[in-house]
Amino acid sequence: MNKKLRLATVWFGGCSGCHMSFLDLHEKLLDLAQHVEVVYSPLADTKEFPKGVDITIAEGAITNVENLELLEQVRQHTTTLVSLGDCAITGNVTSLRNFFPVSDLLNAVYHAGPGTAPHGSEAVKELPALLPKVLPIHQVVKVDGFIPGCPPEPQAIWQAVEALLAGKPVELGVEQRVFG
């Protein structure tokens, strides 16, 4: 019996649509389960990123210090890292905040808007420490493959997964290399 590959999926700053597209693999998930052990995922209740991960599929952009720290752990403990979706690859919608200073953004969202927002030391405890700019994953660490789309088509995800399971690089056809 072949040893199962250790697979992780990670969700950084984004809408989780890429994970929904991953779930749209439907019965192919059963095929995948024969070849991998899911060791970390927002779809599972794992608290710490493990060591010795063969493949990590990561969605979302790097938006805050927590994302940055987790991404560094992911890269350190993963053999093959794949960016899933346009936010992970380009920053996409999450990077729209790059046009504004973080302080202006926080003031507009939490102080000028309706409702109450934490201030001072309370804000530090409750709000994520945002990075000055939203970054696509490959601008922070080396990425081994890309699956574009918003969200990616399940067929493109499956083609990439099949390549990864076979130990090959992710190479999508021209028709699958689309954004949006």
C-alpha cells in the first residue's frame, strides 16, 4: 500500500469561495481521500499547522500579521505550495484597500461608520493587525504552482490535484488560465 500524501488547505484573506469550489469536486473528493491525509484545513478543526506537509493549497491574500505568520509556517513545513484563486495570486478584491493608508481605512470603517468600534488598547485586542499593503502569496514566499480563477473552476482544481498526486508540476491548459 502506498503511503498517503499529507495535504493541507489554508484560507488567508478572502471570501472562502475557493474552498467552496474545492468542495465542488464532489465525488472526486472520495478519489482524493484514497491518496491523501488532510492534516490541516479550515474544513477540519486543526489548530496548529503541522510539520512534514507534502502539499498545501492556499487561498486568499496576505492581509494581516496573523496571515503572514501562518504563511511563513506553511512555507517552512510544506514541500509543495500552490496558490488557489485570484486573491492568492494577484491580491484581487482584498487588495483594493491598498489605495488607502491603513489608519484611514480603520477610521472610515470603525469610527466614521454606524455602530461602535473598539478604541485604543481594546482595538489592538479585537482587530487584526493589518499589514500596510495586501500581498499575493508569491510576493511573500516561494510558490510552486498557481490555480487562477475567482473562484477557480473545479475542473482546473482537479487537474492541478491530479498533477500534484503524480508528483508533477501544476500546468493548466490555456483555457484554464483565466482570472475572474
